[in-house]
Amino acid sequence: MSIESFKADIEEGQRLRGWITNAYAQIEFLLGDLILRCREFPEYAVETATFTHSAPKRVRQVRQMLEKQGALTPFAPELTSIIDRFEKKHETRNLLAHGFCE
């Protein structure tokens, strides 16, 4: 393996790391946005009373909202699928974003 090949592999790995962490961040942001927007619906008053910057806590809040009948009910299957997959990748995201610092 040449030095140039090694450098290309490192650069590609960094590029892919950026795509993965950015995709995770977009979903994390949208979960927060959903929580804030759902403050308009009285049925979600308890779940939307506080706002967190923790992705696992956002997932927990949205799951609690999905357990209730309300404005999110028609979207529950799709939202559940997204947050299930999102939650499974939390540790991978932490490794990519923070290395072994966490």
C-alpha cells in the first residue's frame, strides 16, 4: 500500500464520517423541532414541557408522545421506524463524533 493510497483511504473515511454524523445530527435536530412544534397540541403538554439537547431523551419524549392518541397518530409507524433505526446507531454516532472521549 502506497502512502498516497493510505492518504486517500483516510480522506474517504473522514468524508464518510462527516456524512454519517451530519445525517444523525439532522434527525436529532428534527426530533427537537418536532417536540417544539407539538407544544401546540394539548395532548402532548407533559412531553413538550421541557426541552433537552440529549438525543436519547428526545427519542424518549417522542416515543411517549406516540403512545397517545393525537396529531402524531397517523405518522406513528413511520416515526417509530425512524427513531428505532436512529436509536440503534447512537453509540456508533458517539464514537464517530467524539472518539473515545465519552
